[in-house]
Amino acid sequence: MNIILLSLLFNLQLLANDKLVDISQIPKMPTEIQKYTRIVAIGDLHGDWEQTKKALLLSGAFKKEKKGFMSTEWQWTGGNTYVVQVGDQLDRWHDDRKIMDTLAKLRILAAKGGGGFFPLLGNHEIMNLQFKFKYVTKNSMNLFKDFDDKGPWRFSTYLPPNYLDMLTEHKLPHEPGRFNAFSKNGYYRKLLSTQNVVMKIGDIIFVHGGIGGGLGLSLEELNNTYKEWILNGDPNKKNQYIDNEAYSPVWTKIYYDKHKEEPNCSELEKALKLYKASMMVVGHIKRDKIRSNCNGKLWLIDVGMSRAFNEEVQILDLRPGVPPRVLK
């Protein structure tokens, strides 16, 4: 009898934890914040909740406390700290839905606590919004079964060309849940529309891939372009700001020549001058450790922390007037 009761309580707790966040309660993400006392920057997560949890706790801005029987609760302990995660929450490991759900809750928690938590868009969020699931694990694909009957899957004309062939090639189940969840009016499409592609805090720019000096849009216009595309654009049509590696802030590796290890600091200088910034922090370019280039003006913080890669958790601590510090 006790075993049955424990099992029931455990399942009830799982149901409580899996409740979808009310998107209308998530605070609007600003494009620019003028002043800060502390920023923590976190690199690519790639679907690994355990490593994500380690990074959040390492920041010192969050902690977990037991609440009641068999449950824990996140708390914001960062005061007026801003935590920026530079995109690629999704793909390659099995927990990306849990990551999206929890980060949404933590955004609300941070704002109520006087700080801010800002997960940005990366190329893997964009690929999911385009139904390019080739980096999704089978386990993660199966986590969206509650969306099987909530969306346009049944209308074959809505499916991208060769979509089912892509699933077959990558040995993924032909199930509608994940597709529906990221489709137009789908819950997770709406959720990702609340995330910026770029932020500027003080004089520091945060973006997944980078921003070229010749982009031609303000940071606010860039965020609005992505939001409009997510909510109203055609995911099957090319868009230079979304798909083109020369322009797209989530895809570009503009500061690195494909055949050289040395960064293109002249391009970085153009962008920093255009957007009145002194530093840029990016993910996307995986390295074995957090490192800086261009005399400390470019910081690369994707260390492949997911178990799909090398499992190293490192984050960047930024404070005015103090050299950036790597936490690990």
C-alpha cells in the first residue's frame, strides 16, 4: 500500500512540474539595458538538462530548495544580476523540452526578484521552427506526444518538402507531436517568439553567432524581424536574416575564416562601432574552454557543455570595471 501511495504522489508531482507556463506571464525581453552591476553569460545547452542545471547553479543567481514531500523549487538569489544564455537550448540531447519549460519559469522568477534571465535564439531553435529535426534525439521527439492532436499535421500540404523522408533518414518516429508544438499557433512556437536574437547590456552585445557591421538593421529591428518571422512568416521560405550565413546572427561565423584559426577582428570592430559597443559575447563556435580574442573584445563561450560533446561546464562573469572571469 505504501509503495502504491508513493508512486501516486510521485506521478502527481511529475504532472505538476509538467504544467505549461502561461506565456502571457513571461516578461517582455528588452533589446537594450543601459546599466548593470553583474552579468552571467551561459553558452550553448543542447538539450542537456543536468548540465544546464549545473550552469544555472554555478551562476549563483539561482538555487534549488526542497519544498514539501518529494519536490524542489527554484529560487532567484541573484538580486539585480542579469543572466544571458546565448541560444541553442535545443537538440543533440534528450531534455530540450524540459529546458524550454524550466527556462520560461525562471524568466518569471528572475524578473520578480529584481534581475533578469534572458535565453536568446540560436540556430537550433530556428531549425526546429523550420521543422528541421535532424539533430533531435528519438527520446526528445517522443516527449511531445501530448501535442499529437493539437496542430496541422493532418494537413499534408503544410508539411515541408521531404519532411517525412528526413525523419526516416535520421531514424525518428513519424509522430506529429513535436511538429505541432512548433507549428504556427503551436505553444512552443509562441514561447520562442518571446526570446530575442540579440541583446545589448551596458556596452556588451550578446548574440548566438555574431553580427556583421554591414547588417543594415538596428538591434531592435533585428529582434522584431525574428519575432515577426516566427509568428507570421513562412518557415519554408528563405529569409536572408534567418538563413543566410553572411547575415544571420544565429548562423554566421563572420569573425572566423573557415580555413584560419585567427579571428577577423576588423569585422568585429565595424560591428562594435556601428552598435556603440565595446565587447561581443557569442556561442555557436564550440571551443574546449571559454576564451577571448581581438584584445578581449570577442568572447567565445560555447564549450560544448552538453553530454553530446565534452560535458565541461564553464560560464562567464561580467562586472563593470573588472576583467571578465570564467567560472567553472
